Amino acid sequence: MTGRWLVHEGSGARCPCPPGWSTSVVSSAAVAALEPARDGTFRANLVLTVLPNGGLSFAQWQAHSDRVLPLVLRDYELIDLQKCSVATVPGGRRLSRYRAVDGRMLMLHQWFCAPGGIGVTLTSTCEVPSYAVVDERVRDAVARLLVPGRR
């Protein structure tokens, strides 16, 4: 695939963007890709976050995420959580949904791993009705995710 890549400059983590999506730096820890704007709809997005785990084990890091997500996301509901390889590193996948401030239900799909104590999370967020379409668009990003220390 040619085209735009979502790149975290500090770590070198990267993945391809879905075609036609724009990119932006969110913070020193995160970069995002946004689908093109459409009237009255939530813009699906893909966010690549890279942060040190502060000495936490992989299990501790994810247990912390499992505690925090319901506290910060309204009506949070975990749908599926499983271990899987992410970017050739042992990791996991989390599928959940929550209610946005405007009342819309959003799907949150995350893939995460922690090579060398660096937490890498790729998060796709979209409206519930468009989940199947958006999930198909981000599959290439997940499959081709490159993380620090793994090329």
C-alpha cells in the first residue's frame, strides 16, 4: 500500500492510514488519522499512542486501563478482550462501546502491546452503525503496525 502513514516521531512507531484520511499530531504521545468530514456525523478516527509504562508489567498496564476506561467514558461497556499478537509482539485487543457527550454511541477498538516497556496502543473510534465499514478500513493499519524495536 502506498499513501500516507501515521507516524509517532518520538518512537518510530507507525502504521498506514486508511485512504483519504488526514493526519495530525495530538500530543507528544499520540498521532491521529481522521476520516473526511461529513455533515452531522462523528468523524471516525485512528489514534496511535506511545508512552512508557512507568515500570508496570504488561498485565498491570492493562489492568490499569480496564479500571480507568469505565471512569472516563460514559456508559462504558467492554464487549471483548483477548490476548493476541500485535506487531509481532505479545499483546491484546479490546472492543468496547461508550456514549459520547452528545449522546451518540461510539465503538472503541484497541490493539495494544508493550515492547521493551513502551506501551503502544492503536485505537479506532467510530459511531456504532458504521463500525463494520470503519473496521474494514483500519485492518491494514493494524496488520502493518510497526512498533519500537520491531522492524
